[in-house]
Amino acid sequence: MKFKIKHRLDGTLARTGEIITPHGTIETPAFIVGGTKATVKALTPEQVEEVGGQAILANTYHLLLQPGPDIVYQAGGLAKFMHWDKPTFTDSGGFQVFSLGMAYKKGIDMVSHTTKGDASQAKASKTQLAKVTDKGVVFKSHLNGAMIEMTPENSMEIQHQIGADIHMAFDELAAPLADYDYLKQALERTHAWAVRCLNRHRELNQKHQANGETEQSLYAVVQGARHKELREASAKFLGAMDFDGFGIGGVFEPGEIPSVLQWTNSLLPDDKPRHLLGMGAQPLDLFLGIEFGIDTFDCVAPTRQARNGSIYTYEGRINIKNSVYKSDYSPIDKECTCYACLNYSKAYINHLFKADEILAATLSSIHNEYFVISTVDRIRHSIADGSYFELKNSFLERYYNNSDTDLHKLANL
Amino acid sequence: MKFKIKHRLDGTLARTGEIITPHGTIETPAFIVGGTKATVKALTPEQVEEVGGQAILANTYHLLLQPGPDIVYQAGGLAKFMHWDKPTFTDSGGFQVFSLGMAYKKGIDMVSHTTKGDASQAKASKTQLAKVTDKGVVFKSHLNGAMIEMTPENSMEIQHQIGADIHMAFDELAAPLADYDYLKQALERTHAWAVRCLNRHRELNQKHQANGETEQSLYAVVQGARHKELREASAKFLGAMDFDGFGIGGVFEPGEIPSVLQWTNSLLPDDKPRHLLGMGAQPLDLFLGIEFGIDTFDCVAPTRQARNGSIYTYEGRINIKNSVYKSDYSPIDKECTCYACLNYSKAYINHLFKADEILAATLSSIHNEYFVISTVDRIRHSIADGSYFELKNSFLERYYNNSDTDLHKLANL
């Protein structure tokens, strides 16, 4: 894997570039499409390509449980298994070991984007459903209740079997409201695990080389919650090691993006790519993330929200199931050039949702993915041609439409 | 609408031809794809086109309840509403008024393809959920319990609003095991309704003409259950009237296709197309239907069975969810050239079903529709080049693989 920087935006951490993988090049900043179980929900790979998707991120935890990494390996690896001849990522499974353990059926999003409610219960519930030791984590499968052990070493082995181009080191997700001492301890464990991940990863890459197979790449995952000292310590410790890039993990509010990323990205090696894990579907996340040095994002929200009828437009989000759209024969967004907007009316998509038809999920997912991906593409071009702040102000002003003054403050509008 | 016959098969009622509609030409025999609620389940119109679909049949009953015919009309008619720029059919809603009334949630197929069980209860249940008079039918919506009246006149009005190219007259579906006297009475009502349908249809077409709109076409529906006298009487009565074509309705077993169609089709006008309603997903149905004079079929079974993991192969049906396919990296059928078979393994599709992913339904539906449509296409070519019986014997021998001697007898193998 190689990373080249092409443009920078003065006075910010933003840059454009290219991540070159064995399965092709990703123009950055880029939105990586969520393909949790080796499929982007409700879309064919051709449809993902048509909405501008450059790469897909699948989930090690889910693929470990179903179909099992040996099946993906025997099928020729993730890309071939799912008929996606472009770059792929896997996350380490660490996030799901914790979030599905404690928040299963309540949605990962409730954990990753809130400071209230279930997330604060993480430590308590974790003791029931997952047990963390320095060796690794033992947890219950949410599918069949079987006890499964995941360690830095076997996370690497599983990811190498799945065979994505870019892997994530196995880390501990600490609850955002856990006390400082616990967070520090969890961070030290994450760092020790990163060392073990890198060692095992190198051994496995040597095996690939010996077998004439393609070598795979590994990102470390920077943690440290909302604490400046911890984030800085993590960026320094992991940044000094020979990882191919860095994931930014942990649970924090969109409003914390600027501070967390400033602490982290100003210390990480400038010449390696940075991935914001599981965040970045809302326009504000995207603009702030990129402005503060993020090269790639992943988030399942665009397809998940699409399946609930929650649709992005340049004027903000709408729920297409609302009865006002029953007889609205205009497209979701008149300015949008996605397949759904070019060929279907709101009335039709409203009907598909009311009739509980699968095509509702497909058309809505196409639109939402296109909206997010094309927004990141526009930001990338605006960095290259110097029009970034103009785009940011006009886009966010219109999207949030004075409806949320906090967001306005955040975005410095 | 025009119909041209191109080839005939000596000693049978089979023919090839063309149905020319305002939205394009259908090469017959043809399998018309089921699009009950103005969408082919789990497929985009482009995917329907890619599997060779020439036309789609939507359902008047379902569209009456959701979104309502006024919405479809305001959207520019069925084809434009659903982004399908090719021929469309609607059935009259008659079948669903009865079958959803008595068999809702048990599957229409249980009614239409069995002589046992629920179908025999039709008359009893019907009195609860639907009331038939000479004027029409009053029935309860299965969606919200509202009482709805459907008459020959308003069935025509609804179908003209929906605006498919080809409509079906409103008929009474009698239970297959109803007594002869009831069947005769139902048939007389169906004939009286056909006259009223045709009158109202002509008036509505005159309005279209006056408004510069496209005229629409109407098929009568021949009934008469399993009784030679009734089928012949129906074919003669309806065949003498000025319909554009004929649907063959009613509930009978695949084994009764030869006799029912022989009675009916040998008496219907030779120069008008004949559509076998709601039947024709199994290879035997297709071969026998065409051999006994059917020009078009429709059936939702290919997509419904696909969603259950029941997949057609040239060696018979398989259930892709079976664990033997978990590590089978070959395509569903090595000879098949559909999108699913060219790009995915059984192992992947098995995984998608186990993981409850929407793409499972899409890939399986693509394959099953392609299987049925391409089989009908092959039969059409075999009539043109004289190789029909050769194809029939080799195809059915292999598909049923000596597994069902009754089918062998039926197919004269």
C-alpha cells in the first residue's frame, strides 16, 4: 500500500491524496462504503460503483461468526467472495465485540454517537457479555451464545484469512463515560495489543510473500476517548511504529471532532493516511473530519437510515414515508443526479415503503450513499481548487437551514 | 394492440408471434414478470430487463388499496410510475378479491395449485370476507379492514387509471371444488360481467381518444374450472365478443393444463393472444402451456421462491440455504449465464441468506427469473426452428431426473 499527498489546505490539517492498494487506487478524502457482512445492504457491487463507491469496509466480527473466515479465504478472499474488484478494508472486530455485546438490537449508533443512556452502561454490561484481560477478549456470540476468544493475534489471523487490502489493529473500546483510570488502563492495553498485532501481521505477510500471495496492510487504532493527554499519548506511541496508516477510534460526539482530531492528527505522521472509524454520514462530520486531517471515513448510517426512509437532501433530511410525499411526483432532490432521483418520484418511493417492498431500500440506499460520497468528492475537489470554505459555508448553511444553532457554532458559520 | 402469428408447430396448438403494444413489442410465447405492487420484488427495472423480461404484470387489487389508482394516474400511468418503459398488464383484481379474502397469509399459491385443503373452503370463507352479487363484489381490505366494492365497471375505471397496456375483465373466481351448479352460476355471472366490462372499456377508450391519450386493450377471462362443457361454453361466449385477447383463469393442477387448454384454446379465435393467468413457473407448466396454445404466462413464483432460497437449476430445484452449499464455490448452475451465476458462488449466496441480507433476494430472483424467461425464450426458438420436441424431452428429462413419474407421464416422456 502506498499513500501520496496531492494538495493541502492552508491553515488546516486537510489534504487530498491517493491510497494505492493491490485492488486499485482510492482518491482521498473518500467515504468508504459500509459492507459489514461482505455485502452493502440492498445494493449490488455495480450499484455501489455507480454511486461512486471507491472501497468497501467489512466487519471482522460479523464475518468471523458468519460465514467464518475460512469460507472467505477458500472463496479467494473478501473482494472475490463479494464480487467487488476494488479496494477493501476490514475493521478489527474490537468495536463490535463491545458494542454488540452491550447494545445489540439497540443499534451501534446509540453507543457511538451519544454520551447518555446505554453507552454509560458499557462497563457494567461488558462484565456480563465480554471479559477483557491483557491476553484479549472472551465474548458471547450474539448469534448463538457461543463463547469466542479474540486476541490481537487471532484478529490478525482472521483478517489475513478474510484478506482485505487494509486491516485494523485489535483495540479495546472503552465506554466514553468510563473513569479516567479505566480509560488509561484500556489505552495501555490497546497499545500493547497494537505491538502484538504488528508482530503477528508481519509474520503473516512473510508467509504471503513466501506463497506468492499479495501482502496486506495494517492500520493502528488511536484511542483515548475525549482526553487530550490520552489522545496525544496514543498518537505518539502508535505513530512511532511502522503501521501503514491510522484509524481514529472511540466514541465521541460530532462536536468533539475538531478537538479530538486536532490532538491526534497533528501528532500522527503526516505521510500516512488517517481513517475516522464508524463516523461520517452527516455533512458536518464530513466537513469537520476532512478539515481536521481525515483521509477516509466509514459509516453504515447512509444505508441504515435509508432503510428507515430517512433520506438526505441538500435542504436537510426528510422522511420519505411521510404522507406529504404520497402525491409528490418530483424526485427526492431536484439537483441530485443519482439513479433514484433521475428515474423515480417521491410518490413512488413513498409507495414502495408503504407497500413494504425491497426496492424501497435499494433506491433509498442508492440515493443516500450517492449523497454522502458525492459530498466528499466535492470537498476533495474544493481542496484542490481552493474553494473549500466557500463550499463548506454554502453547503452547511443550506443543509442545516438555521435549524440547529449548535451546529452552526461548530461549523463556524 | 396488434397480434401477429409467425410460426406454428404441427399437431399442436403452439405458435410463436408478436404482441405489439404502445410501449413496445412482446415476442411470444413470453413469460410476463410479476410486478404485483408496481415493482418486481427485489429487482430494479434494469435488472428485469437484463434477465430478459419483456413485460410486467401488476395487480389491480393491490394498487387499488396502495397507493390508489389516482396516484398512479397522476404519476403518468403504471409504466412511468415504476420506470418501466416497456409493455405492462394488469389483472382485474378478481382473483385477489377471492384468494386474499380466503387465503391471505397462506399464499395465493396454495389456492391456485391445490385441490385439497384451503381451496375447498373457499365458498364458506367467502361469505365472511367477500359478498358476491350480480352487481359485483363487496370485500374487506386485507390492509385495513375497510369494505370495498368492486364491479365490472369500476374494475375497468381503476385499470384505465392505472393505465397498463393490457387489462383483464373482472371475473368471479369460483372455488375449484365448488359444485357444478355453483360453477355454472359463477360462469354466467363472469360472462355477464365481461359484457359490462367491454362496454365500460369502450367508453373509457373513447374518452382517451378524445383527450389525445393512448387507447388501452382488454382481455376477457375464460373460466369453467375443470369442466369441459363450461370451458367450451366460456370460450365460445367470450370468443365471439370483441376482446383483444383472452386470459385463461381458474384454479387447476399442472396435470390439467393439457385438457383445460385443449377445450379452451381450440375454440378461442386463433388470431388473438391467450394468457395463462398466474401459472407457469415450473418447466412442465411452460412446455405444456405453450404446446396447448398459450402465448403469455405470468406467475410470481420465481421471485417468491427465490426469496425463500428455492432456486431453479437445469438439474431441478435446490434450496440454497442448505448447509451443503456453505463451502460450494461453484455458481448456482454452471451452464447459466445470468448475472448471479457469472459473478457469485453458491457459498456467497448461502452466506447472504444465513446473514439475512437483502442481496440474497436480489441475486436469487435474478437467477430464477432468468431461468424461467430464458426457458420460454428457448421454447419460442425451438418452435421456430422445429426442434421443440427434442428440447422438451431433453429439458424435462434432466430437470425432473426420473424423480416424479407422474410428471413424466404428463409430459409423455
